[in-house]
Amino acid sequence: MMREIDMKSWSRREHYQLFYTYAKPYFSLSAQLDLTQFKAWLKETGRPFFPWMVYLVSRVANEMPEFRQRIRAGAVVEHDVVHPSFTIMLPDERFGFCATPYQLAGDAFVETALERMAAAQNGALLSDDGDDLLFITSVPWVAFNGISHAMRGDDSDAVPRIAWGKYEQVGERWKMTLSVQVHHGLADGLHLGRFFARLQAFLTEPAKCVEGCSTV
């Protein structure tokens, strides 16, 4: 389900109208996250890193209207739910896309994601149709400081791009850079700051994502 934003009463109308005219209306922010408690929790509980990271990113994005808003023919719509479409490595070292329906319950989401990832090994399609998606990727071979994304050049493309790199040990902590790209007509630095803060809160106390899907 989705609804169309009423431009007459929308507080971001002027910002949207400004950035919608830009040839490149996107901006991105990369920041380090502390994975120390998250990695320890995964090890203790036998949970896999990648699908749980996808879940946490998707959960935080679904909590924020700015990450669920999209552009259609100049109008802005807001989805009730958006779903992750993430890259996976195929046996011949190409990559494919794997979309998984978002679910609030982490274990249920990860179970479905693992099933879809396994099925996609037999022929994942390069398809990114639909604007109710979050485009997610990882580059686990490189501890990058920033990343750029391929774009269609379509002025209606407002799907957020989220990527993370290789995690590394820094002293006694585990750190990883995550990058978020959004359409500036829909979101500002404040919103990305809230995204990173919320995600870090879940990474610091990951068990709270499972125990009754409680908030941090």
C-alpha cells in the first residue's frame, strides 16, 4: 500500500521542487559503525552476518518515512513498507539481485532471505523493477571510505542505495564503513544522521531486535 503526498501541505515542497530540477539530485554519506557487540551476538547465537545486516538496515529504513518515499511522474508517494533487493555472489563470480519481502520479525526475515539466496544461486536475474525497494550491496573485500553507484539517469529514481564494506578490527573494536545515498529532494543530512544513530543503536544491542521486536 502507498499514498500520494499532498504537495500543498508538504513541508518539504520547496526543497523537493529545487532538487528535482538538478541533473544529479543525490547525495551520500559514509560513516563507520561499531560492530563489536553485533559480531559477538552473532557468534554466540550462531546467526549469519550478511542477512542480519540486511535485516537491520531494512528495519531502520522502514521506520523512516524519508526512506519509504519515492517519485512517480513528478509526484511523491510514500509506501507503507519497502523491501530489500540485495546483491549476491553467483558460483561463476558474477553477481545477481535477490529481493526479499521485509518482515519485522528478524528471524523470520532471515529465514526467508536465506531461502531466496539459495534459490537465486541457480539463476539470479538482473532486475531492479519496482520503487518499493531498497538497493543494498556489500563489498566485503575492501574497507572503503566511500562508494558511488550506477544510476539510470531517470529523474524519478529515488530508491536509496545502501552499501557496506569489509569490517576490520581496530584495537579491541570491530569497525565497518556503511554508505547511504538518497535523493536530496526527499531527505537531508538530518535524516541520514538519524538513520546511522538508529542503526548503531541496534548494532550495540542486537538482542532487542529479536526479543519481542522491541525498540531500542
